Amino acid sequence: MSIIDSALMQIRQLHPYSPGKPVEELERELGIGNAIKLASNENPLGCSPLASQALQAAGDSIALYPDANAFYLKQRLAQKLGIGENQITIGNGSNDVLDLVARSFLSEGAETVFSEYAFLLYALVTQACGATGRSAAARDFDSEMPCGHDLDAMRALISERTRIVFIANPNNPTGTWLDADDLLAFIDSVPGHVAVVVDEAYFEYVELEGYPDCLQWLSRFPNLIVTRTFSKIYGLAGLRIGYAVSSPELCELFNRVRQPFNGNSLALAAACAALDDEDFVARSREWNRRGLELMHDRFDEHGIEYLPSAGNFVTARFGDDSRAIHQKLMERGIIVRPVANYGLPEFLRISVGTEEQLERLFEALGEML
């Protein structure tokens, strides 16, 4: 077998991540206008005005390479989060830093552990490294946290071959979450040869009592890695900028694996400015709270079940009609996210949109149902 054939065998086993359909693509396919996207958990308020201004100013320097060490962004994050600059790894979105972690620890024969309905990227980066992913059964649909992480089931899968445990808190696509006591006890039980990655992409949206800030535990657990992003509440999804926080020793390891210039100049400038705009973050969080309440009320009116969510989306159960409803919504220029590829074929994930967008969504659902 040639090296090309060998590579093709491995690569063809990978199932590429399937992103939400872009608005432009749907409008082009259907010959329509004014489509809306409620599929990718983007901030419906856009991005910070301060970030927009920073983008304009940074535009004059795009002929130059960006700061490969992201000095100013690391400085701002360290000040804001109360951590050391030598604990921060910058990535091209948090997906990039998750991939960095995988490439740092995984090889053939190694294993990772994640929950049944967890973010698909965990399985993808595992497989891309030639390792084996082990999926722990999630909580039952009738449990207090339906489809949420079952930490006991995850712990039972950890072995001598395990190198990473991935935990999303809140989880995508379910929106479910873990409280501080349960998560702390779990991390404390994980052996030292296993890295625990807590993916906090939706951290800034959460306002629940007992929800943990895992950065506070880094000094206690040298095997803990926390990932966050500017794509969600900060509204910078199109610029792709995220980061990991870990011990200085792990950070130094990741920077050996990291590609140079994996944070572009525009993203670095916008992210720095976004961190300063606390008013925008507060407004985004307030609207998300109201948007979730509106969605819950409307789903209740229609008798539609939904999973509890601490993020900026709701995953609702449409049963056997979910595929047809998804298609009919797209024909009306409304993009939502089917999650059959997560093992949830009866559900659709719907992002919190503007009030106008949500009214349009529920008007369409009302006519269908």
C-alpha cells in the first residue's frame, strides 16, 4: 500500500464538521431575500461598537504580519481574568486551541472521553490524531438535566490509555450545564495523566447560581485546561479568535505545537477592544435572558418540549416532524440547526435572535403546527 493510499484510508474515515448554512447560500439556492439565521449561536446584537472602531483602525496595518505572541490581547485577558500572561494560548477560534490540545497529547493508541451529545469537534480532533474517542451515555430524557453530561458514566470510561476528557459547560448542542460541586468533584477524581478540558464557549452568558468559573481551579489542578471564545457574546465569530487558559507548563507546550500567526491582526485588535466594552456584554446578556424567556413561553404555548439551556440557544423537540419543519422553515428564509448528526434526530437547535427574528420564527411555526 502506498503512502497516499494509507493516508486516504485514514482521512476518509473523518466526517467533516458541518456548519450552519450561511444566509447568502440559502438566498442563492432559493432565489429569495431577507433570510435570517438562527442556527449558529451568533450574537444577534452584532459586535461591540468599540470592536468595530478597532477594526477600522487596524485595517491600515494588514500588509504586515500580526503579532505572533498576541502581546496586547494576552495582557488584557490577564488583567481581566486575574491570570498570568504565560497561562494563555491564543487560537484561531476556540476550535483551534481544542485541536492544539489534541495534537499535544494524542497519538495512536491513546483515548479521549466525552459525553454522548457533546460538541462534535471533540470526536473529530481525536480521530484526526489517530486516537480513539469513548462516548459516555448522557443523562436520560426524563432526568433533572435531560441529555446532560453523566459524570459517573464518564469517569467509568477513564483508563490508563485516556489522555483527555472533554467537558462542555454549558454543552452544545443541548444547552445543559454542570454545577460547581459536581464538576469540582469530578476533576478531583481524574488521575494526573489525563488532561481535563472544560470548554466554556458560552461562559459569559450564564447567570445561574452555582455555575462554576473553572479558571479559579487552575492552581489546584495542573491537568486542567479551560477554553473560551470571542465568537459568542463578543460577536466576533467571523474573525475567529479564541483562547485556552492552563498552567504555564502546559501553555508552553501548546505554543510549541501552535502554528505561527494563528491570530490575525484584525481579530487581535477587535478582541482587545471587545474586552473593554462591558456595556455591550451586559446588553447582550440581558437580551439573551429575555430572548430565552420569550422562546420558552412560545414553545410552551405550542406544547413543544425543549431542553434546559444556559447558553444562547434552545434545543426543542419536534419529533418525527423535525426534518420536515426544518425544510419548511428554510423555504421561508429561516435557518435553524438540525442536530440529527449529534444523535438527536427529533430536535432542532434554535439560536436566540432579535425580537423581530423570533417573532418571524414563531409566526412560521404557528402556521406549521
